[in-house]
Amino acid sequence: MSANLTPWETWGTTLNFRNKDVQFWWDRLGRMFAKLLESAGYTIDEQYRELHFFALFVATQLGPAPDESMPWHLLRTPDQTPIDFSWEWSSDRDAVLRYAFEPILPAGTNVNHLRNPTQVWLETMQNQALIPGLDLEWFHHFVSTMVPPGMTHNGFGEPFYGRAAPVFGTSLAVDVRKTGKAVKAYFWPSLNANALGVSNFECIKQAIRALPTEQLEDLEAEPAFEFLQEAIEKWGINPALFSIDCLKPKSARIKIYVGGSWTSREFLLDALTMGGRLPAPDESAMASMTALWDTFLGDAPDKLPDEVVAKSTPGFYLTLGSGGKKSVKMYMSPQHWCATDGEVMSRLRGYFASQQQSDYLIGRYESAVRHILGSAVVDGRCGSHFYIGTEPSKGRPRVVTYLSPQTYLLERGQTQPSAAQSEPPSKVSTEPSASQ
């Protein structure tokens, strides 16, 4: 074996994928993940470790390779690829990666007689001790409250490729930390909310309030619920998604994701302070965060019209933690405001320069994205960067970019030349993505 092989090439020549669909996902997404790992500053050992896990336990979950027909609409990404990657700008030299994915069920599966595939995946991880610290107490609680046994799922004929998120209301994310992996589970409340005839927010509140008394008291969730109710009435927000860390409850957090139509400074400050319940960020931190907001939404009106909201949903997610800890992070989609992914990266470069930050990491990031997608795609449309997240923090703002591989769109474009042109990649769901 050549000493010049990359970790991705080495695993590709070592592992024997007997399934053509798994081979497809490894060839496309394993390659993308490998380039991101390298560019983000992960060591060779860390790259081998993470790529091996991805090959065995993620590529195997992504369903059929795309062809000229797409049998479903995915919640995951603008072009319906069942996975996305995110890049957190944690320092001037290194980044932290994560990926979020929907497990796909085999063709011909009867969902009413199958266990939740997200649950099967998590229990496999736990039973085989593949992710140290993994704990499923909260996952089992929220599955029991959000996806009750016997719920009827309509509209799925056979044969079909079933999806975890719209059928079972769940999906997964893996944080690729240098010290090891951590897992989050996501829940779409709309299934249970529709069945019960209540709002998504009411469904989320009921599920959280059903936690054991000691855990609920430790979260001190009621002030957050009060703020969200106020924001629903004042700003017309939509709490559409929540996630949990799959850790012991004392170490875990709950995140409630909210979409809306407002971009104004008043909205930003109201969200970041939970309507005055949290202290306002210091002046420097707030200035850095609003500079990023303006980098992409500076030309936006204070309230976006409906046709723009469908393509560029701004919002926030509220984090609840042990001891009553709370924080708020903002996010926006650049896809309505940037013509190409190249423009997104150019604006990011300008933002980092305005904050007196090194251009080393943005250079590595842009090089990786162009290597993965090709400059023709990067400079042809804004199809990969579908969210940017940020929060004010001392020293440097926390910035996260969320990337769609565009796998479905690119593959369909090869079999149907007009496909890539006929479906704008900026057609983003108004529900927040499960990648944050």
C-alpha cells in the first residue's frame, strides 16, 4: 500500500462495501468529509478514526443512491440530500465539524411494524460502547412523549424508501470533537401536535414538562416558555424543532429551534436577552455579532415578506441546561441574499477581516469547498451554504456554517441536464434544519 494514500483512500482500499448504495455514499460523502477533516486541522489519527466510523455507521444509513426520480421530500437540506455538514470557526487555525443525517429505511419496509431507525442506531451505539458517555434516558422519554406507540402514519405506499424524520419525527447529529464524538437527537413535534390538535409549541412544552420532577426543576424551563409565548404573539415565531444531547441529564441540554420573518435590531436583542430575562451581550460582542448579521442581511427589510421567508428563514435557538443555564444563538440563511456559494465565502472573508481575524482558516475552508464541489458549482449558484449560525461571545464571535453536499441535485443534473436548473437550491423549508 502506498505511503502517499490519504486516510480516505486507505479506508477505501481496505473496506469492502458490498452494497452499491453504501459505496456511492462513501465515494461522494466520505470524500467530502475527509477533505473537511483535513482542512479543519484534525490530525491524521483523528481523520482515520472519524472516517472509519463514518464508513461503517453513517454511509450505511443514507438509503439509495439518487437517480432520475426522487421518491420523497427530505427535511434535511435544500436539495433533499439526507445529510449535511457544519463547520464551527473555533479559532484562527482550527475548526470543529459536525454532521446531521436522517436514517433511511430499506425499500418495501412497513413502517407500522418497524422500530424507529434513529432509536435502533442509537441503541447500537450504546450496546457496542461505540460512543463513550452516550446516554439514552432523555431520548427514550421524548420518543415516548413525541412519537406515541400506535400513531398512524398516512400517505406512504409500498414499495417506498421510508424516512426517519417525517415518519418517526426524529433524526441525528454527530459532533466530531477532537476528544471524541457526541450525539444529538432531533424531534419534529408536528406529527404529535397534529395528532393531538395542538400547536408545535404546546407539544414541546408538554414533552419537557413530563420530565421527572427533579430534572424539570433543574432546567428551570418556565421563563423560557414565557418568553417563547411572548415572542409568538409579538414576532409571529414558529417553534418547529427541538434537540437533546444524548448524555446523562445533568450534562445534557435541550435546544428549541425557532423560525420567523424578522431581522430587525429590536428582534435580535429581544431574542438574545429572552425578552429581558438574560443580560444583554456586552457592546463589543454585540457589535461583532451584528456585523455578521449585516454581512448577509444588511439589505433586508426589518420584516421579510412571505416569499422571502420561504427561502431565507432567520431565527434563533434557545438552549436549556442544568442549573437553569440558558443561552440564545441566532441563525440566518444566505441563499436569498447571495447569488453563489463563492459570494457567501467572499462575504465571510470580508467579515473576518473586519474583525481583525486571520484569513488562514477561511482560505483553507474555501479551498476545501472548491475542491469538493468544483468552482463551476461554487460560482454557479448558492446551493451549499444554507444556514449560518452565530452568537455573541467575548474575544471572538462563534460562527458556524452549514453545508449541503448537494449530492441529489448534482447527480440528478448528470442524468437530467435540466434538473439542476429547474429546482432552485434556495428553496429552503421554513422549518429550521436539524443541523444546529
